[in-house]
Amino acid sequence: MAGTGEYDDYDKKLNLSEGIVHVRENEPEDKKKVEGYEPNPQDEKYYEVMGLKNSFDNLSVGSDKHGQMLISVNSMKEPGRPTLNSDRKIMKGPRRKKRIDNFGDFYTNQSSDRDGAFAFRADRNKSDIRVVREFERLAKNRVSRKQREAAPFLRLEEDMAELSGLRNRSGSQNENFEERQVLENRVRKETEYRDRFMYRIRKARRKTYDKGEEEEEKNELLEVLGLTDDADEDDEDSGDADINEINNNDE
């Protein structure tokens, strides 16, 4: 396990009352901007559908009308620390550093590549599990362990491996007991965060896809019924013709 000092703030955040995660949900038609993310002009189509937030960190998920997801992670403060710089507080889309991957794009701030807010735009038609797995993989490769504290499930796999190794090295129940307790508590908190995130993102994706399908079905129905704009114009002209014919007959 790494030095205790490295984890003090992280474990403190996970256990303080300020660290309790609150969920927010939005409808795409509310057109709420992705929180903690300054949009690039190409991202104006994304609106927040859900978020997880405590007093320290924020995770926001945006979606476009096709169900494509944008996940943004930023921080507001650290326990007992001075105010964070703006690159930690907001992902600056217009000046972002973009890395293209097989499953989407990963964004970091230009001037704080490994020590600032970050985001992941997942390609369309990827399952919930695939989206989360690829986000975990890219975050692990692209940003620091410290950054990933803002979304605890991004640390879960590593901490589970560390806990497993510590258990295997312990010769008795009392050996490394306190260290194991800290790790066990951390893994439990990270797992709770992951489960909450997975449930909410699945719900948000289903809601978005359902709305998209409803819109498509509505458009198809209108087309079948001939109720498009062109059809309305034709009907209007036809109505005028009928009236003229009636007037001529009266004469």
C-alpha cells in the first residue's frame, strides 16, 4: 500500500458527511448544460441527464438526442485545503486536449493534463458496461490517481487488487489489521458509488433512447398519415380549390 499520507484526504472525503453523494436527474428537454463542463461549440447538443455530487467533487452525464453520452468530472475543493484552481473546477471544452480512442474521445484541460478536470465522450451504441469500462481504462492511462478520486469508481479496480494482495500477505488476522480496515472501507464506498452510477446511467440512457424512439415513431406516423408540412400545404390548396368550385357552381 502506498504511504498513508497519500490517502488521508481521500479517505477523509469518503467518510465525512460532506462526502455523502447526492443524485440529480434532469430531462433532456430541460436543456440543462452539463455541470462543470464549459462546452466546446461541437458539444452544444449535449444536455445533462444525471449527476452525482458532494461538497468536494462532481460527476455530470450529458446526452444528445441519439443517446450518445458525455461524462464530465470536476472538483470544487479538498478537505482543509485552499481553493482549487479553475482547471480542477471546470473542464474547459473550447481549450481542451483531445485524445481519440477506439470507443470515444477523452478530454483534459490544455494546461493541466494530469491535474485537472476531465471528460469522456463515448461512441454511440455502446452498452452501459462498455461505456464505464472504457472510461475506467482511459482515465487510468490518461489522468493521475489523485484526479480519479473525484469519481471513486475509477479507483475501485486498483484498490480491490491492493486489498486482495494485502489479505494474501497477512500471516494472521491481526497483521496489517488497521491497514486492511481502511482499504475495506474505501472499497466499500467506491463500490457503492459505482453501483449508484451504473444504475443512474442505465436509467438515463433508457430514458433518452425511449424518447428518441418515440420521436422517430411520431415522425413515421405523421409521414404515413401524410401530415408533413408539404402535405398540409397541399391540403390547404386543395381546400381552396374546392371552395372555388362551389362558388362557381352557385353562380
